Amino acid sequence: MTVNPRAGGPSRRRFLRTSLGAGAALAAAPALVGCATSQVRSARNAGTDPVPWPEYVPVEGPRPDLPPDPRGVDAGFLRYPDHLVSSVPERPGSGRETLTAMVETYEAPPRGPGANRYWAALNEALGVDLKLQLVPSGNLQAKIATMMASGDMPDLLMVRNWIPRVADYAANVAADLSEHLAGPAVRAYPNLANLPTYAWRDMGLMGGRIMGVPITRPRTGSAILSHREELVELAGGTYNDWTAEEFVDTLKRATGGKKYGFGVASGGWLFGVPLLASWHGAPNLYGLRDGEFVKAELTEEYRAAVEFARRLHQTEKVYYPGTATMPTETMKSLFFNGTVRAQLDNLPGYQAANIAVGDAFTVDLLRPPTGLGAGLTSHFSGGTYGYTLLKPGPPERIRLLLRVLNYLAAPFGTTEYERTYYGVEGEHFERVDGDLELTELAKTENPSTVPVKYITAPPPVHFYPGNPDAVRRVHAFQTADVETGIPPLTSGLVVRDALRPYTRMRKLFEDAVISVVQGHSSMKHWDDAVRTWRTQGGDRVDAELAEEYAAVNEV
Amino acid sequence: MSNRNTLLDKALGPREHRPSWMEKPHPLTQAGKAVALVVICALILVPILVVVSTSLASPAEVTANGGWVLFPTEPTLQAYQDILSGGTITRSLAVSVGITVVGTAVSLFGTITLAYALSREHFSLRKPLLLMVLFTFLFPPGMLPGYLVVKGLGLLDSYWALILPVAINVFNLVIMRGFFQGLPQELYDAARIDGAGELTVLLRIVLPLSKAVIAVIGLFYAVGYWNSFFSAILYLNDSSKWPLQAVLQTVVTKGANLGGNTTDALSDSGAVAAPQTYQMATVVVAVIPILIIYPFIQKYFTKGVLTGAIKS
């Protein structure tokens, strides 16, 4: 008889067996937790009795030089208003309350209120001690996941609608604001009532209720910025009022030597295909055709846009080399120094470009060409950056939080806006000849470094101190754009049951665009991607969105 | 030439019997090797040069050059003066140094004592303890359980949250344990005969003989603490406590392209990022301290790691 000397003691095999067993138990834990929390409420709106959207009641302020259009044109101010109005008669807090807010940031952390005059002045104006918990943009999803798992929640929690399950989290954990904000109730907070309805709709209802306050942004999506003087010369007489062929010819003439006609940064810009799809008349993410909810990528117009981008890249060669891998900052530098004569960007990018370029050249916004596909459309963005959830608490606490948000949503032309966006006169800005001039200190102390503009934000306006022509150009662009503008049908809709295929296939079309446009594969790759979407669960996503759309819009 | 060949023949044997690698290389081969070495060196050095040069250039020159500079026309230290003028970078640099020094000390203490215990044959709990340690190596807890443990221990917003959860690295522990096991048993026996207890053996016998492995493991820990940024963002809500790498992440990347919905992330960062001069100056400040330490530790590297990895 052979005796195993290791019998009963630790062995490699026993260790692995034990470890695998324990690992399996750990893996099963979330499922068990799911069983224990069967009372979780769905954020879906289908089957609910949704509350009305907050009423829209504009705040009376200084008259803009260029009028807004509620469909998607922002007011333009050529000079800073001489007389400001107040939209918040009383301080939101008593000066004794402390308030925590978790917000995303793109900046290095600022000095605290003790050494930051902007932050201190804002605290004084709000009447609260605002403690900001900053999260770099790239880590937002991980940080919020820990929030969700741990049960921790600050008084104000900024979220983005692309974070998985965030709507469910809001529906179950955040304060229900319906009684404070739905319908006419929002009038108690005039600056929140001044937020455009499109922003509320883009945030969406959760379980038929209002669970947050939106962070408003312009509706205009991406646009092509151009070096006006050079492109006017290259285009001849047809600049900015062109057919597709004239547009392509101009880009071709703009490409030569060490200059390039068109630059698109890497990331989600996808060679500009989503913009080109709007030029071809494709739906904005989704479309309603013959009563059917149709995903944009499945349409012929979108396919034509991919082919058009492929032609620009492979045949006409107007893209800057390495367009698919170029970081945004590098692409901006190439545009600023004239290497790239037209660059895909957006309205915040337009503002930044005007500041960066100065007098070197005129930054213009290119109008889309005509004659493509089913006819020109403009794809609006949802009109929000994200939204802010409130921690549940006694009604008085909720009202305090809403008063603070009301202050931060004060529109341009109010004293509250001036405090929030420009700081303290004499410290962060000066009035020079009736206009506004920012000081050096404003570069480090502003609503981006102390990122309160990511808690909530007023309706956007165009005001570029010292550069009224830039305001005129962008206002004219929006005015033309709005005539063909279509909002995204999926604005504010909740995908829940089909989340898994949605997440799994989010990259499907992106990868196909990059591969096809770069010439690594033919249009068959694109057709395969469309087929994959239809057969691998994409139809479930489409159906759920259609059901949600019907519930929210009462089609 | 013929004298040289004769000497080679005497030293290495007749030419026809020598393996080809003993032959004098062909000039073309030598040139090829030289070119390859130059290219490899350039691949390593040019990016470093670009980072340093860009940090010394003016923002205008960087923009005019398309985002980077190889040789600045008018070098200036303005970016360094600005970022080190008592603001965020200076504070976070001090935090990083503190965490690295304290964390490395805590980690070395924990690793040495545990490795020593696990290297002693007569320690009755050696095997179960080793299994527990290895279990964490095979099945790391992940972000959410880690967060819940840190929260449960009341460590949120504390610097200890950056140190204690990663205080003992199993890989380092195994190396250290192997090194201790490789020391001659006779040394332990002699110390015992002289009446030394475990603590005396560790302090008077083992540690003085383990300087190489301690230096290398210490460097591993120091680099780990120095480079760590994610745990700071996860566990420290007060951003004034962030170490340099967490700040560096925001300065250099502005969050874009790191995750989430890239298009959305880009869409709101319309303002031009901190000028590349400042980004690169911050990178240099972040890299230099740990770069300075390497030459002092380098001599221990091979000895420390290889010796610890082999149990004799």
C-alpha cells in the first residue's frame, strides 16, 4: 500500500480546487445580491404615468443684440450688458449649511476656498460652505460605480446619461423632485423654470418622475471650423454656399505641400461620419419611418455617408494623415498654426479657437454642402452635458439644494451669472470701455477649475469679450442650421432590459467606420456590421427604445 | 594584420575549427549593429527629449510647431516657475513624497516580517498563511470590494487608504521569502546556539545579508506608490490631498480619451488644454524624482531579484 505523504496537508491541486470554489462563490455574489434586492424600481417610463415636464418661464433680463430661437439658436451679446438684473432676491443658504457636491472636472484641482477668492465669493453668495468632490473625467464611471455600490451619496451628484444603470440608480436612490419641479411647481425656482424644455427632455424622466436637474448646453452639435481667409481664396465664389462637389474641390485645393484640407481628431469623431450622415439626410441616431423606429446606421443615407468619408480619405486624400489617431489637442494645434485648414469641432471648440488664434486669422464655421443623399439635415445634440441628482432628505433640505441650483442656473445678464461665471470685479475681471476683460487670476479661478458649471448651467449664450464678429458668425451659423435641425429621438430615453447587447455592440459601428474609411476593408464590412446589429440583439435595443419613446412622447 | 590573426589562432584555435560567432564581424555587420543600436536609443531618447524640450519652449512656439518642439529656439523655465510657485503641483508633490516614503517603509516592514515568518520551516501556520497570501494574488478583490473594505475601515479621505490596501505585494513577498530561504541554514543554527531569538536573528543576521533584495523590493514599492493615481481619485474626496500623479492625469489628459463616452468628454473640453509646455513640465517634475533614485539602486537589481527568485 502506498501512502501519500501529503494526504491531508496542503497540495497544489487542493489549493486550486479550493480557490476555484471560493472564486465561483464570489462571482455568484452579485446575483445573490440581486435576489435580496428584488424591490429595485425600474427607471423605464413605459407603463408609468409620467409627470408633466417643468413649465418654461423665461427670465426677463437684458435684451440680447442677436435674438435667440427656442428651437436651437442661442442669444448673442456683442457687448457686456450695462445693467444687470438680479434673479435670486435672497441668498439660498443661511451661511451655516455645508453642502457636498461631486462633479466631473477637466482641470487640475483648485486651491480651496481659503486661498481661492472665486470659490470664497461664490460660497458667500450661495450662503453655504460648498465642498466639491472632484472626479477627473476619465475616472467618472469608476467613481460613480463605487458610489452606487457603497450607498454613499453627496448632497449633489453629477452624472452622465451614458453611465450604465445610472437611470436605475437615480430612480431608486436619488430624491424625487417631481413635487418641486413638475409643471407649474418649478416657478418657485425661476432660473430652473428658465431652462429650456429640450434640456429637461434630454435628461429624461425616470420611472415617470423627475429625478434631477439638467446641465444645459447648446443644441448645436459638431461643426467644421475653418481658416476663413484661406478657404475663401481657395473656394472662389462658392465659399460657404456650396454643393458637395464644390465643397470637395475646395478641400482638395486646400490640400497640398504641408497643408491639409480637413482634420478630425481621434476618439468618437469617427472621421466626421456622423456629421456627413446629417448632410445625407440620415436620422439623428434614430428616425421614425413609416411608424417604425429606425436606427440611423441601418439607413441607406448613413451608408452613403460612410462611402463619402471613404472617398474623401482614400480617393481625394483631403484628411490630415493620421486623422484616426491624432489627439484632440494636437489637432487643435495643427489648426491654429494653419497646417490644417478646416477642423471638425464644436461650439466650445469654436470659442476656444477664437481666443487661441487671436488676430492671426478668422475662425469661421463651415455651412454644410447641399446635394447629398436624401437632402440636408442638421443633427442637434441632446442639449445637456448630464444632470445632477439630489440626496434624499427632509423637504427643507431639498428646497435648500434646489435654491442653490437655482442660483447656479441664473442666466446671462444677471448679477448671479456674473458671480458664477466671471467671479469678482476687480479680482477676476474688469470693465473696460463697457466691455469685460478677464484678469490673470481668472485663468486659475473660474467655473471650470472650480467646476460649478458641471452642477447645473443656464441656457447658453454667445458672448466673446472683445470679439463681437465671432458672435455674429456663430449666431448666423445657428440661425441657418436651425432650419434643418432635428433633435435626437432618443433624448432622455432609458435602455434597461437590452442594456447588455447595447453595451456589447456600442463599438460595432465605430470599428466598422474606422476600418472602411481607412481602406482596411470594403463596404461589405459595413453591411456585415448592420447585419450583426440586427441579428445579435440590436433589434431588442431598438424595440425597447421605441417603447420608451412612445411612453414619454405619447405617440 | 597577420600578427593579429596569429594571436587569434593561438588564443581561440585554428580558424576552420572556430565557431562563426568567434570570428571577427564583417564591417557591414558592425555597421548594421551600430545603426540598430542608434535607432533603438533614438526610439527611447527622442520622446524624452521632446518632453523636456517642449517643457522649455514657449506656448507660442509649441503651437506654431504643431504641438511639440525638439529644439526650443528660446528656452525658458517659465513653465516650471509657474507650476512650482506654491500651487497645486507643489502641494501634490509634497503629498506624493510623503506617501512614497511612509508607504515604502510600511510595505518593507510588512513584507520583511511576513516573508521571514513564511520562510521559517518550523512555523506551524506557515502553510495556511501562505495559502491565504497566494489566494489574494490569484483572486484580487477588484475595485468595488476594495472600496467597500476601505470604507468599512473608516479610511476614506485618509492617506492610509493609499497605503494599507496595497501595503504587501505578494510578488515582492515571494521574492523576499525565497531570498530568506536561500540563506545558509548554518547561519540560523549558529545564531540559535548563541541564544538568539527570532527577532535577533532577523535583525542581526538576516537583514544585514539582505540589503540587495531589500533595496530592490523597496524600489518596486516606491515606484508603485509614486505612480499610483487611481486609488487617490477613488478614496480621496478632498482633491487637495491628491498626490502628484492624480493631478498629473488631469493636467496632461484633461480626462479625454481615458474612458467613458469620448465624444461627450471632448465636447465640453472646448477650452484648449493646459498648454503643452505646462503639461510637459508637469511630466518632467513627476518623472525626475524616481529617475534619480534608479542609478543608486541599479547595482542591486540583478543580484536582488535573481537571488530571491531561486530557492537553493
